[in-house]
Amino acid sequence: MSGRAARVLLALGSTIGAVVLPAAAEVLTLEGALAIAEERNRDVQKAEEYQNWIRGRYVEERAQALPRVELGGALRRDYDETFHEFSGGLFPKDQDTASYGVSLTQTLFHWGRIAAAIRGASIGVNAGLEQLRFHRQATRRAVTEAFYDVILAEELLAIARENLGQKRRHREETGKRFDLGTATDYDVLAAQVAEENARPALIRAENAIRTAKKRLLLLLGREEGEIEVQGTLGTGEEPLPDYESAKATALARRPELTQQRLLVGGLEQLLTIERAGLRPRLDFSGTYGRSTLSAGDLEIRPVAWSAALVASFPVFDGFRTQGKVQQARSDVDGARIELSRLEDAVTLQVQVALDAAREAGEILKALRGTVRQAERLLEMAEKGFEYGVKTRLDVDDAQLNVIQARANHARARRDYRVAVTDLRWVRGVLGEE
């Protein structure tokens, strides 16, 4: 083979290898996943964009307290033969006019309407921040749960693989014993059936991992990609707050409650605005300008200005404003009722979340000992089988107990981590402690 041909084949091989090699999976820790979600989660992005909108609304409302200044100018040419003919040619046919000026308008007094509008817009900005807090915390909650689901699925996969490996080794040992004449056809067939019965659990575990990773990817704002998670479910427990402390924290920190309180305040400002429609207002307006009139050899440059205080008092609008005031007052009362309802709901959520965390902790403690007991029972069954005092069925039952105990313990550790996360979310402190 020539050197050129060898180089071509080498390059082709490198190309093919680059095509078939899978892309390296991104390794994510829980904190890394949370950081990505805070930047790319769709709900968080939408809340951030709403915050931009509400800030623009604040600027708009604040503008009502500031004067309005306008500059204007005009150039004009007129052609009229009437005065030219009437004056016997003394008055020119063409006239040029140039003018410019500035005007200022300022509301001086409107019974608190402008101040209320500014306060309402400021409240809206803070309410938007609480909405952003809510979506960030909700996203952290969902991402944390999805992250732990991936770890759980991987642990269940490892258990399923270990179980299948045990069944395969038992089937191979039974085959060897059959060749030696110490096992029957029944023993061989039973070992084969046991191995095949262990395969569905492995398939379900592999599918569970794909599903859990897909959900995590979507929460991270990604539709495609390969990821691996780095972390554990842990085995320890952490101190839980008492009910009164958790309730007080939730009532003070939950974004929904803070946002609703701000909404009540904003609606109160709107009520003030509507009431101002029944009150007098006082405005100031002023203008200053100069114009130049050119007609033949004649040129005039007059200056004009004006200043005015304008007072107005609504007399009768068909009770339209009174209707708006009544609606605004009803909105305030309705928002206060909704605030009370939310406080009751949050109080219940605290109790439920705290009970769930305590229950998950007790289950975790119980199952921790169960795993050790099941493993000890399996050792005893295997030794008994070796000495002929236990049957193969006893060993299989003991192996099944170990598998169930490990799987239940893994689920209990996941449930405890999720329950603790939910409790932090219910208290309104998730990611802010």
C-alpha cells in the first residue's frame, strides 16, 4: 500500500470514528442543575420578562408627576393676490412665516391621584419581584425532585442488575451441578425461569432513568442532551422545625402571600385614584414662542407667551365615577378575603408538609434496619442451603427480601429528601436559607 493510500484510509477511519463516537455526557451536581434552571427555565424567564414590563409601567405612572414640555416650529408660505390688487401693488403677493415655541403643562393638584398612581406602580414592581421569587422557588423544588428521581432510578437499576447477575450466576452453577449429576432438570429449568423473571425489572429501571433524565432536561430548559448526575440520596436526617415556627416563617416568607398583600395595597391605591375623579383638579400651562413674518421688504418678529392656571371640578358624569369607586372598593375587599384564604391554605400546607417530613423520617429509620436484617437472613439461608438444611426456595425468598428492602430503602431516602425540600418550599425559604 502506498503512503498516500494509507493516509487516506487513516483519515477515513478517523472520520468514521468521529461519527460513531457518542458525545460526552454533561455531569451535573444538584447545585449545578439549580443554577442552570434559574437561567434557562421557561417559567423563570417569563417572570423576569414580566418584571421588565412592570418596571416600564412604573416609569409611565411616575411621568404623571412630571411636567410635559413640547417644542414646536413651522415654516409657511402663502400666495394671495387679493391684498396685492386692493393696495395697488403695495402689498406683496408672497408671504413667508416662520414660528417656533415651547409649551409646558403641569398638574399641580389632583387630590392625591398622581401620588397614588406612583405608589401603585411601585407596589406593582415589588409584586413582580415576589412573582419572580415564586417561580424561582417552584423551579428549585421541581428540579430538586427530578434530580433525586434520577438518582433513585440509578440505584434501582443497580439493584436490578445485581439481582439479574445473581440469577445468572445461579443458573450457571445449576448447569454445572447438572453436568455433575447433583442437579435435576427441574433445578435447571427453575434457575432459567428465575433469571428471565429478573429481566423485566432491569428494563423498567432503564426506562425509568430515561424518563427521569428527560424530565430534568426539560426543567433545565433543554430538549435534547446527554446528562449524568453526581450526588447521593444520603442516609442521614436533619432537624425539623416545630409547627409554630414553620407556620410563622411561611406566613412571613411565602411569595404568594407577600404578593397578595401587595395586591391589596395596589388596589387601595386604585381606589384613591378613582375617588380623585370626584374631586377638583388644578393644572398649569404656559407657552412661549416667536414668529417671523416676511412680505416683500416688510418683516415682523413678534413674541408671544401665555400662562394659565386651569381649575376644574366634576359636576355630573351620570354616576360613572361613582360606579368605578364602588368597583374599586369591592376589588379591595375581595383581595383581602383572598389573602385570608391563602393564609388558611398555607397554614394547612405547613402542617401537611411537616407531617410528611416526619413520616418520611420515621420510615427511613425503620427501613435502615430492615436492610441489615434482610442481608443477614440471606447469609443464613445460603449457609443453610450449603449444609442441606435450607432449600433453594428459602434462598430465593431471602434474595427477594433483600432486593425489596434495598429498593424500599432507596425510595425512602428519596422520599425523605423530597419531603424536606417540600417543607422548605412551603415555608417560603427554599434556596434562600
